Amino acid sequence: MSERPLNDDNGSTGPDDDDRFEGIVDAETDRDPDLAVIEAGSRTLRAQAGPPQGDIPSRPEDPELDRALREVETELAGRWPETKLDPSLGRVEALMDILGQPQRAYPAIHITGTNGKTSTARMIESLLAAFDLRTGRYTSPHVQSITERISLDGAPISAERFVETYHDIKPYVEMVDDREEHRLSFFEVMTAMAYAAFADAPVDVAVVEVGMGGTWDATNVVDASVAVVTPISLDHTDRLGSTPGEIAGEKGGIVKQDATVVLAQQPVDAAQVLLKRAVDVDATVAREGMEFGVVSREVAVGGQQLTLRGLGGEYPEVFLPLYGAHQAHNAAVALAAVEAFFGIGSQHARTLDIDTVRRAFAQVSSPGRLEVVRRSPTVVLDAAHNPAGAQVTAEAVTEAFGFSRLIGVVGASADKDVRGLLEAFEPVFAEVVVTRNSTPRSMDPDELAAIAVEVFGAERVQVEPRLDDALEAAITLAEEEAEFSGAGVLVTGSVITVGEARLLLGKG
């Protein structure tokens, strides 16, 4: 492997650096003594002491291309929805066989977890691109345009290429449909499109986010040399399990034989399951809080200034243009994943080039994640859709913006823990406007309002069934703050709600 990404120094750290890193270990999630038994059987990774991201695409200006894209969207929408999980890889494996195994044409970094997957994927992509690798990124769901899900070289593929890719694989999709009990699902076809597009490009490395879970997720036909598990919490409990440990059992399925697994801080029961999986497949483990982590962070204009400890050493003065402690932890995970991809901690004992790392992180964007889309009053969008995500968003918006009065606009999916989400936001919302997005999964505004009244009290809840009316009402409430000072609006509850708000506020 080329030595280019590495620093010329040896990446060693002195006593002061080691003392600072002890803070990472001290901050680690409370650990169960039984984990020591599991860890005794696993190896751990610790070294001996790109272009800017593309924005969200709009609809094609060419009427014919727009029509063609809508036809593809309609055909895909007619399949099983991505929220329907079938515990089988049979159909997608059959399709990969017919297509010639495109997912084996490049190395991959595979990402699972409950929250932070897309932001982490974007950071990994930016780091790899900064080291002159051609990247493919597959993430879900999309904020506004379906083409966002498949990116090449840091930007969503064009509508024309999206349509071409679909039609290229469509005959083979139909062949599998004809001989299987159930047709391929929306997500299975999308995954095949991504893998085919990456092979056709071709890319040097693919960054792949699971759709749901791991073991039976359609993306899991890829054999990734690096697996990443972002923080696990309760979500999709009806499909994945009712405890973090049960959910980790499903998500840990992406960890393959002899791979490297990069673990964000996890609940104890989830960590036990994931470490046991690493032992079973002889995977090498790198744990946040042990082998890598966030040494320090300071709020800065437009983001935060970080010192990260990677597998090979320390990376000071890294500016990340995203808000919140959770994004700092995502950055540490992304850095460790890229170091592992380059062999740092196993083959090399040096850091990546610090200037390249700084440049890569400074170019990261994550639309719909504490994204400011308007000023006077400030309107922020965040795609938090479960209690754990809402909790870190509430903490981040308080830290980064310091609003004296914050109005929430919430449109959530009916199958989510809506009460838990609202309870996480209750301390920071002065008032909340409940609404819905355009999808059938969206909770009825009156049902959402009934829960909100129990959490906030009737005097702090307003119902606006249409999202545009809800945005207008929230902005009006925020403007009641004298001279527009200190007031803000946070739109949240669902990726779909955030995407539709983004369009309404002129960002599409």
C-alpha cells in the first residue's frame, strides 16, 4: 500500500499526550467486568506510540429527463417499501450473481448503527477523497432527491446517470422477480443500482450505509474490510429487537471474517454482543474511548474545533463545520475507520497527513443535520427521529446557538417512539407546532398533538396539519421575541419532514 497518506514523523506521543488521552478512557461508557473476558479473546487496534461535498440536487430542468426520472421513481415506489424487512439475502444475492458480483469490484467500508450513520459516511468519504481515492457512497434515506442515495466523487449521481443505471439493471431485476416468491424490494433494487454504478465508474472504495439492521440488510452482500458501528439505541424495535443488545446482534452481522470493526461508544449490552461477534469472526477491534476518541472540542464559529486521537496518534486543530458533541464523536469514528482502511494500527504506526485530514474535515457537509436554512429568525433543520437522536440534537442546538426562545416544528412517523422524541425536546422548546409530512407513514397531526399536550401542556402546543402553515406559524411565534433577538425555529421529527421543509424554505 502506498505510504502517501502517512506523516513523515513517527506519530509518537509524549507523557502529556498520554495524560490527555486518559480523559478519553475515563469518559468511556460504564463497562461491565464480563467484557474483559470477551476482550481477552479479541485483538485491538492501537498503533505503537477531497473535493467539497455536493449539495442536495434539485429536479432536472430538462422536461424529458424529469419525466424519465419520475417514471423510475414510480416503478421503484411500486415495490416493497424499504421499511419492510425480510430476513433473507436470497433475492439480492441472486441479482448480484446475474450482474456479475459488482460489489466485489472494489474494497468497501460498511457502516451500521442507530444514529449518525450518514454523517459518519460523509466524513469517511471526504477523508478518502482528500487522499486522492475515487469514492462511491450509498446512504439512506434521502432528504429531497432519490439521487442523493448514490454518490460518486462526493456528489450525488446525475439524474441522467441514475435513470441509465436503473434501465441497465432492469432486465436482470425482472429475471429475479420472475423466479422468486416475492419481487425485489425498493431497497434491494436501489442497493443493486449503487453497487453497479460504483463498479461502472469505477470507484477505488465504496462507503456503504446499511438501510436497517445489518445481517439481513440488502447491503450485506458486500464483504467490507472495515466495518463501522455508530451508537446503538432503540429504534425499529418491532423488527430488530427490544434492547440494545438484541439490536446489536442484528447490526453486528456486517462484521466479516478477519475484518476490522470500528466501534463508537456503545451501551454495555450492545458492546458485549459486538465484541463477541468480533471474536467469532477473528475481527480486529478499535473502540472509541480506548484505541481512539475525542481529546478535546471547542465551539467555533460555524462548527467546532477538535483534537482527535486516532489509531496512530493525535490530530490537533481540526475544524469541523458541523454542530454538536455527537458530530465530534462521529468524526473520531470516521477518522479511525479511514486509518484502519489504510492499515494504520496493524501495518503502520504513523498518523495520516495532518494537513490533508484538516482539509477533508473542513469540507464536510451533512444536509438536514442541524442545518441553518434561514436567518431572522434562524431556522434550523435536523432529521432526529428517535429519542436518542432527539437528545443529542437538543444538547447540540442549546450549545451551538444559545437561543433564548426556540420554537419546534415536529412531524414524525407513526411507527416511531414519538413520546420519547417529544420528551427529549421538551426542555428546549418554548412552544411546539405539530404537523405532518406528505407520506402515509406520517403520524396524524391530531394524534401527535394529543401526545404533545401530555408532554408540553396545552398552552405550548399548536396544531397545523399542513407543513407550510406550520413553518409560517413557528416563524411568527419566533418573531414575537423583541427585535428578533435570540429566537429560533427547529424543524425535526423525520428525514421526510426536514426534506420537505428544506424545499419550502427555498433550499431545493
